[in-house]
Amino acid sequence: MDGSQPPMLRVSPLNRCPICGHGDWCMVAPNGKTAICPRTAEGAVKDLGEAGYLHVVHPDHVTPHPAPRNEPQNTVKVDFQHLSDIRRERAEPRLHDLARTLGVSVDALRCLKVGYNDYDQTFTFPERDGQGNIIGILLRYPTGPKKRIRGSKSGLSYADAWDDGTGPVFAVEGPSDTAALMTLGLNAIGRPSNRGGYSHLADLLSDFPEDRNIVVLGDCDRKEDGSWPGKQGAIQTASEVSKRLERTVYWALPPDGVKDARAWLNEHGGDNPTSMRDCFLEGLQLHAITPPPVIRSFVPFQEPISLGSYRAEMLRRRLFSLDRPGIYLDRSMTGSGKSAIDYRVVLNLFGRTEEVA
Ligand SMILES: [Zn+2]
């Protein structure tokens, strides 16, 4: 396409996109010879970034009929895996520049499948779910808020070989910090924000060996008003993952009071960053978060239930037993909350139902 051509026209239900057949989102040239379809990467001659994919429409092309949609009008299906592959190729000649800017290794960026978008000249970072699928693409602008390609879901940044090795795995904030820890020779997973991504994280870590620690690393970003999003997010994330995996999860802040892992690497990494790995590990103060107790039934094939639901059931049965002849037998184990339930039953008799701390 050159600048002398008239502008493209938005498709409509009466003049559908020749590529995907939909009546919205896409653009088509007035002569019908080219189209920009954000839904279809396959067969495109050019990737126009967020605008979509430029297609040349052959004269014998037949407009497809899209399947009736059961989805909300504004969702766009994007093949992020494919898009990420295209972007990666374009990033390759520029990876050294980005590595120098961030102070991380080229190899780490390559393993994180960093891409480049010619259209708006930004580096892109794919985000994945706990199964390894690419579910979105994060755009890295030098300044300003985080942006994702339209249709993206936020996810985790990690390498295919994220769990290679024997040491702990760190769940840090964002892909740059992930690259920084990988540069130190550590296993790392990037979270999309201070408290996001924990269900993907629990999913990814579900088979992580018990003898290797999981450490959620928060940013040291205490605000003037006393709030501390990095620390609060790390504690919340560690608690959620601990609960879901029923195992101990640690949280920590970066060593030496620096803001994040990348700042530490830039300050202490030197020419041989992997030799500094143990220094980083020794500087960490780990805080353990243990999962809430789960009471397991001895009856086979019965699902374990949480202490909270066990207590709710105990209260329900206890209240039901009041004023009824017979013996109420409670064989709950120590610590399951019998006396707390007694107290709640008494409160209940007086018509009060407030929670007991
Ligand atoms: Zn289309």
C-alpha cells in the first residue's frame, strides 16, 4: 500500500470483511483489493500491529461465512501464539539493544520470547497461562502505563524451561525482573502485576517438587502514605498460591533494600552475574506462609473439605440437634473448633449471629 490510495472503509453487515466474513472491526479498500483484518493472521502480507493484518484479496476469493457468534460483540479472536512467533523473528536483531538497556542477558530475553512490533516500534512480551499457552501480549513502552494488544488476557512471563535446575523458583513482578533473575541463573516466573496472576501461578506450579522452595518476590516500592503495593501483593499472592497448592510458599523483598531484582542485578551483577547468584540468595529474608489446615475424612473417596466449611457444617448440625431428643456426638479432632462452635450456638440461642473472631 502507498499513501496515494484512498483510505480504507470500515466493513459492515452489508459489506463484510473478505477475509474473516464478519461485518465489523475490519477494513477493506474501496476497490476491494486489500483488507485489514485483525482476526486473521494466516495468509497476511503484513502485520500492522494493533490495527490488524494486511491481506491482499485475490480476484477469485470468496468471502467466508462466519459461524453464528455466541460471544459478546466486542471480543476479537487473536492467535497470540502465531503473533508472538512473527514478533520474535523481528526482535532478534534488536535484542542486544534491549538487553543493554535493561541490563539483562540476551539469552534471558530470547527465552522469554520477546518480540518487536514495527508498527509502533515497541518490544512485546508474550504472557502465558499455567499450561504454557500464550494468552496475551504486553507492549513495552519506555514510559507510560502498561498496555496489551487488544484481546489479550494478562498472564505470566516465563521460559519454556522455567523449572530447569534444582534451586527455588521466584515469582517476581513483570518480565524485566524475570529476565534479571534468569540472568543471575535463577528460575523465575513473571507475574502481571503486584497481586495478579495467582491462579495461573498455582496452575503452573502444581507439580513443582516439594523439596524446592516457591518464593514470591515483591517490589520494594513503599509509598509516602505508608502503603506498600509490592509487599502487600507478594503476601497476598503467596497466601493464595499456598492455599491452592496446600504447601508452604515464601515471600520476600529484594536484598539490600533495592527496588526490585533488576535494580539489584544492575548494581551488583558485574561482568559475571551468575557468580553473584548466591549473594542474592543469601541476602533474602524469607517469610513462610503455611496453607490453612484441611481436615481429611477417613472415609474413602470423600473429598477433603476446608476447616471453614467443616465448622459451618458443625454449626448447622449442632443447631439442628437443639431441642431434639437423642445424643449429640461430636468426634471432631482437636483444633477443629468445637468450643468456638459452642460459643456460636449460645449466641444463636440469644438470637445473635455475629461472627466470632
Ligand atoms: Zn476480517
